[in-house]
Amino acid sequence: MGESAILILAAGSSSRLGQSKQLLQYQGQSLLQRTASIACAISQHVVVVLGSNFDNHAKEIANLSAYVVNNQDWQKGMGCSLKVGVKEILSRWPTTKAITVLVCDQPRLTEQHLKLLIECAANNAQAIACSSYGSALGVPALFKKEMFTFLQQTGDNEGAKKLIQQHLEQVVSIPFDGGEIDIDTPEDLNKLDTGY
């Protein structure tokens, strides 16, 4: 499939949670460090888009090989960070053929799932390979080169999930056990602490 890059969107302020979800500890690591470590184990081309609380979040992954981008317009929404990240990837690695989009608040993410997602994309003609959990399709999601223009035109308040819904005929998916578990509220955090 050619060169593949990974984009981690982690610029938000976790306003509903009331504290930085990026720094929440899970299995001895912060969620941000854990996600970035998994990505770096899969690809040498990893970009992390940060914004809110930039300095503290950047320190958290300073020991990793990921490239960090500071999206100063992070408050515009996830779509803004998505566009900033895609631009950075294509600037650094112009021959990129696929971009896998991750968020940092899916604690059940594994290297195995990302490898299966990339393998699924390589073995299928569809332009998008995404994760399925519950009745939803979402991230982690891999977008092949023919989708890059659409990624760069994403609305500031939209994200990868909207793009998936708009191009269902181009989508292949694999199950992500626990993919529906993310951390948006203190209740979510409590459930995580008690092991779900």
C-alpha cells in the first residue's frame, strides 16, 4: 500500500471531563503516551496534533519518535486539527499513500487492532478501512490517498466519522472490541478505574 502515516488528534481541552484526558493514567501510562507509543510501534511516520495545555502534553510524549504539531486554532474543533495534521503529514512525507486517524481516549486500543486495520485496507479496494463497535463506524480509521482531498475539506466541527458516513460505499470495517469505551465524563473515568 506504500507509505502509511498515523495521525493522532489530541488537541482538545476535555471540557466535559473537567481535567486533561490526555494525562489520565491507564495501565501505568497516560492515555496520550499510551496511544502515541502504540502508533510509533506501528509506523515511523506519526504526527500528534496538540493544542490545549500544549506544553504539558508535549512533555508527555517527548521521548517518542512522533512529530508534534501545535494547533493554535484547536478550539475551532476536531476537524480543524484533522486538517492541520493531514497538512503536516503530506508536507513531511509527500509520498504518503494512507493516513490512519486515531484519538487518544480509546483505552482499549492495541497494536494488534491497528495492524489488522492496515492489513484490511491493503487487502480491500475500498478507500476507507475503519473500526466498528456497537452499531457505530469510527476511528481508528485508515484513509487511502484518494480520500486526502476530502480530509482536507473537513468542516472544523466535523471529524473522521462524518467522512466515513458520507462515503459508506467506500468503507470496509473490522470489529474493535471495546472501541465504544472513551473518556468524556467523570463517570467514564470511574468506570475505567473499576475495570468496566
